[in-house]
Amino acid sequence: MSNTGGVSAEYRCYSKFIYNHGQKPSLTRATDSKISSVLHRFYPMLIIFDGALNNIMWMCEDICLPFIYMVMITLVIDMLSLCETSASSGKSVFGKISTLWLGMIGFVVLLYSFLYYVVTVYQDLDQYEPPTLDDIVILLESVIDKLETIRKETVSRTLRIRTWLDVLKFAIFLTPIQYVLMRYLSVRDYALGVVVCCLLVHSIWFQSTFRLFWRVLATRIAYFSVLSIFHDRKQIIYSPLIDPSTVNEKTSATIFVPYAQPMHKMSGNKLQLELLKLYPLNNVINGISKMPCPGVIAINIYIVHENQRKWKPNNVWEPKLLPYEKPKYCIELNGHLNACKSPWEYQESLAEDWEWLDDCWKPSEWAYSDSDWNVIGHNDSLEAYTRTKIWRRRVFKVFK
Amino acid sequence: MADTSTKQRETRAQFVDEPETRIGGDTTKVIRSAMKKRQESSRGNNNDDDATAIVSSPLLTSTPPTISKALVKLYPHLIVADRFLTLVTWSGEDIWPSILMVILYVTLLLYFEKITTYFGHLAIVAVIWGYSLLDKHVEETLNSRPTLDDIVHTMKGVITKADMLLSPITVLSAQDIRKFLFTTAFLSPVYIIITLFILPPRKFLLFGGVYLLTYNSPWSMVTRTLLWRFKFVRLLIFYVTGLDSGGINKNQGIFAAVQKQVKKLSTGSDGATVEDGKPIRFTYVLYENQRRWLGIGWTSSMLSYERASWTDEFLNEAPSPDNFKLPEESSGMLWKWVDKTWRLDMTNDGAIQLSSARPKTTASPNADDGFIYYDNTWKKPTTEDSFSKYTRRRRWIRTAELMKTSSFGLDEIDTTHNVVDNSSGSNHKRVVSQNSVASTVPKSETDSDPDSATATGSRRRVSFSEVDNVHIIPSDDDADTDTDQKDLKRHNQQEDYSTENPLDVVRPPQDSKG
């Protein structure tokens, strides 16, 4: 009896495994009815919103449709500008009537295609098979993805405006441009240009042209130089290459520790070992004073960044970097980055009276980041285009 | 402190039990975040927060992680949508933001040139700034760890408001919009003249926009209901939009009338010959109207002010055969089709002379069969198409019967005769007789012999108008036996003529709401 029982249990296990194999359980039965009902009621709105997003992002099956809508919008703007005195004076009556008629037809078609879409969505949902929960969730996720894409592009790719100060800066920067534009453009052309640009941004033509331009180094340099006016990015000083004595002079991160009585007899390696015992590299050191005075030991830490970029076609990491970004090696100095020599060359040019506290440079792991130096993680991935390794080493000087 | 720790232990024990019952998958993460939140809140005040946390747990555990993840991501967007919809539908407690929105719109439109010339660049910067503020807000709400109940609640709010916003659109049918488009295209020269001399497009956009933005505001609703009381306004709207706005619930309207009449008939209050339980045959009649458009040919698109493409015989709009559904059963009555399909009346109600070899009705006619042609104003009917003919119509019929379902077994019904048989019989027998009728009638219709239809017994043809009338026409052979019905018919016809003008039945679409 027990034997057969065991066999049957085994079989049951086996069949259960087969049942789940290769197929996901349907969401419908696994979900609370409260949530399913709300999602079901939400579905038509999702479809309508998704349709609108598709048109904005040029992701329809029929790519002509957004284009037609764009033409219609252009016609409508044309019609609206008709009462502008400057624009209408040059036109004949016939031209005026044709502009009016085209604009009106455009408006009517836009309006009715929207109405028709909404009505048919509700009708189809009524008439045909109701959606499954999986359908709804898939649509929901696609809508969220699209919103996220728009968000990313608007917030990170264009102007970063966070405070009133940014707005003020932009106002000062853009006013001359606006003035020049307004001298040569009518309001109609200006509005038309802005609207068409906004509508076209996500189209494949615009995107591919944009990418082609982005490959030109001059474009990037221009973009980042304009950007650097507005953003207080960490300023990078490219030249001259800073040497250790200058660092020691300029840094504000020097820590002063007491030069205790037992140490007075020590010198060279012994003193270094004693200090290492007292202050290991990874510990935070609490200094005693801010200013150098007799009877203290000054400790400085050199933090050198080693930067690399991944280059196509072989995806090789090379220390070759673009002119507007971080240099190959740079040292952190009072919150800024300053170009410097490699750590090994640094080793030889240590200033007088200063001695190395650590025996060698202590590297960190590579930190991988995207093209904009936003850190992604510690492993290489498709997204990663740059990486940084941080070398640390400390020096000390005794004030007797 | 000890208090919170015991509580924590309690809940943990609860949650460990749960996962066995749920099918969704692993939600430990979600639960942990919920618990973290609860811990935080329980530091403040103990009892209230405990209650809410317990309420939220069933939803959490019974929702698959795919859904809860998507919902959490959707939440910030939902909040933004909710705010926007509140503004537009004027449903917030504070209506001042909505008023501000309208004022902003008006200013923007009135001073568009000046704003663009002097502040165009700033407007763009401001838009991007506003967007990044919104984005910051979104990030903050995501960090506030909403519960699923919060999300569902917000979602419900969004749905209600969006429904409110879309309700004027969703009552329309696709056909209405096609009609709309046609009317507008047809009347566009008039509109051009209006915009050229009276109302420039900018002003039109101003008024139209303000109307749309304030559509859901309380004042606008009151004004609309007030205006709707004037017949002139209704007429104007009918002619401008080409939409019979009284007919939004048209299909139901027809059948409501049918039911009313049927009730009257079955109770026998007006002396009709129908007693309880006897099936009544009705022949539904639909007229298909078409208009010829130059260069396109015959289409079902009609002008806005004339009859619809599908009407009953009193020119009231009716659903097309594809959409024509029998009304739902009412108080123990059941509608059932006798004919399998809609059949074209080849004689067009006796107007077309057919050779005796041809059948009078057919289920699959050619596109041009059975039409009577009229000129542009539906006059001068002929059976032949010619160049001066711009309209045409033909007649479709289908027979249905109405029977009592509640009276099964109480009295036996002989469906082949119009006279009530009072002898009691079995339920079984009745069903058999029902079936035989359903099968014989279509057969008789396909027969070439026109008289075979009358052989199945008394048949009454009924057509329904919107003015609460059932029109019962006794078939020719039975005319002498059913004098009562003839009277009824005459009576109804009189009513029809008195309300001939279709505009009289225009009703406001949202009277009940306003």
C-alpha cells in the first residue's frame, strides 16, 4: 500500500511539472476580482491613450497616418494665422478662401477621426470578445514604456531646468536669438516651426538624421560647450597637468594628526609603518586641527581617476577619450577634476619633505557608466560606454 | 518598542501562511515594503495604521507581481491624469483652478502674437521646466510607496472622470459621425462665408475651446438645459450637425414603444383580440434609402436633413438589418424570429409588378434589386433608373413572433390559428407546434406561390414608429375577420399623421443628467 502511495505521489509531482512547463499560468484566475474589474474598466481609456501616444511617437503600423495628421495641423495653423494683418494682406481673395477651406477640412478631419476612434473603441469592446487580463497588462506595460521613453528624452536629453536660476540663464541666453528670429520670421512661421519640430521629433527621419549628426564630433563639442554655460557640471581643468606639490598646496582635504612623543625617534620606514598601523587606508581619520603647526603630521590623499572609453568596432576599452569629457587621468582636487599624469609618473615627482604613506597605489574596481558618465554598475554591459577606476595613495609630512 | 516587535512577529506568521494559497508568485518584496511602511507608521500611532495595513494585505497577496509592478509604475501617471481630468471636468472641490485654466486659455489665444513675439522662447523653456517639475513630482510619489488600494482608488477616480469627459462622444454611433462629416463637408461653403465675414477662425477657436473647456461646469450645464427648452435651438442644432439628437436612444425607443403596445395588447384593455399566451406574429419592415452622389454612385450616405439610410415606413430612423436586434423579453414575453434572415420585398409593397414566375421576396438580392427611384426630393417615383433620379428605396421584411414564456402549460396554443384554443394540453405538445411553425414559415416564404404565406394562418404586419405606435396591418385574406385590428390600425395611423414632423420627437440627449 505504502509503495503504491509513494508511486502515485511521484506521478502527481511529475504531472504537475509538465502542466507548468512552457506555459505561464493565466493572470485571470490569479488576480483579485477588484483589480481585474478596475483594469477592465480602464481598458478603453488605455487603448485611446495608447493610440494617441503611437501617433505622437510615430509607432503606428501605418506610418502615413501621423504624417497626414501633421499636414492637417499645419493647415489648421495656416488658417488660424489668416487674421494676422501682415499675412493676410498679401493674399488674394481666392488664396484666402482656399486657405480657409483647407484649414477647415483639416480641422474637421482631425476632430472627426478622433471622435470616430473613440466611438469605435467603445463599440468594438462591446461587440467583440472581451479582453483577457493578459491583454490589458501587456497594453498597460507598453503604455508605461512609451511614457518612460518620452520622459527620458525630454528630461535628460534636452535642457535641464531645475531652478529659477536656470530659467533666468536661459532667458538671457535665448533673448538675442529670439530677437533675431522675430526680425526675419512671422509669428505664423515661428509657431509652425515649433509645432512641426515637436511633432517630428520621434519620427524615424528626424531620429536618423539626428543620430548622423551626433556622430560628428563638432556637433558634440558645440552641444557640450553650450551646455556647460548652464550647468555647473564638475569643472574639469585640462591644462596644465597638475603635479603633486601643487596638489599639496591647493588641497583643502589635508588632515593633521598629532605627532606623538614615541614617533619623534622614528624616521623613514619605521614612522611610515607606525602611521599605517594607526591609520589604515580605509578608515576615516579624525584630524586635530585645520592649520599646519609644529608637532603635527599632515596627511594628504591622492585620488586619481583612470578613465577609459569603449570604441567600436571591436568593443575595445582604450584610454582614448573625447575632447570634451574627462581626460585619461585626473585627480580630485577640492571637488573638481584636474588632469594629471598617470599614477606611476606621479610616484617619481613627489614633492620635497613629503613621503608616501601607503606602499603602493590601491585601485578600486572598474565602475562602468554610460556615454554620459552615469554609473551603471560594476560589470560591462551593452549600455556601458565608459569606465572609471579610482587609484588611491596617501602622503604625509611631518611638521617638527 | 516591545509592542511593535511582537506585532511584527504576528504579522510575519500571518504572511508565511498565505503564500500557499496564492497562485500569483513571489511578492515577498512587496510585502516587505508594506511592512516597512507599517513599521514606520506604527511608530506614530498604533491602532489606526494597523487596521489599514491589514486591509491592504489581501489585495497585495492576491495580485500577481506582474500586475502590481505595472500598477505601481502607472501610479504617478495616474495622479497626473487625475489632476488634469479634475481640472477639465470641474469635478474638484475647488473650481478656481478650472476657472484659471479657462482664463489662461482665453488670454493665450487673444494675445497669441504678442506672447509669441516677446516670450516665445521663454514659453518653450517654461514648458520644459514644467515637465521636469512634473517629473520630480512623479519620482517623489514613487518614493512614497503607494499601497495597491491607493492605486486602485486613484484609478477608479480617473475612470469616472474620463467617462464623464467622454460621455458626449460615446453616445454617438459610428454612423452618426459619418453623417457629421458628410454634413460638414456639404455645408463647408456656408461655413467659409461665415468665417470670412462674421466669425474669423481665431474667434471660432476661442469660443469653441471655451465651450469645450466649460462643458462640464455647472453653469454650462444649466445654460444648456435652459437653451434646450427652446425649439429654435433644437432645430438649429439639428440642421447644423445633421444629427437627430433626440434619437440617441433610438433603438431602445422603438422597442420601448413596441413593449408598451404589446402590453396593451396582451392585457386586452383596448379590446384587441389577443389573449394571454398566444404568440403574435409581427412583420418588421425596414426601408433602405440610398442617394446617388456624382462620381461615386449609389451610396447609403444621405443628406443631413433628409431621411436616414434605414427607416421604418414612417421615415423614422431605424437600425440597419445587421444591427437590428429583437427587444429583450419583457415580463414573461419572448421575441423570436420566424424568418431566418431579412428578405427583400421584390414588389416593394406592391409597387413593382412581377411576373408570376418570380418569387415575391428573396433573401439574397442583387445590389440594385427591388428599388423604386425618386428624384432629388423623393418625388416622382418610377421603377426605372434614369439620369434625373437621385434617390431610391427598397423594402426589407422579416417576421418575428412574440409569445408568453410564463404561461407554458397553462393553456395550449395552436399557433397556426389566430383563434384561441382553450383546451388544455401538455407543455411538450406546445413546443412541438412551435418548432413546426418556425420551420414551415421560411419554407413558405421561399415558395414561389405568394398565397402560401397566408396559408400559414393569420399574419399581421407591424411597423413601429417612434411615437409609441405599433402598427398592425392584417394580411389581406384576414382583413374581414380582424376588423378590430383594422380599427386599431386606422387609429394608429391617425396618430402617426398627427406627429408627422420628425422634428417633434427631437429630445435632448442628456435631459436626465442635466
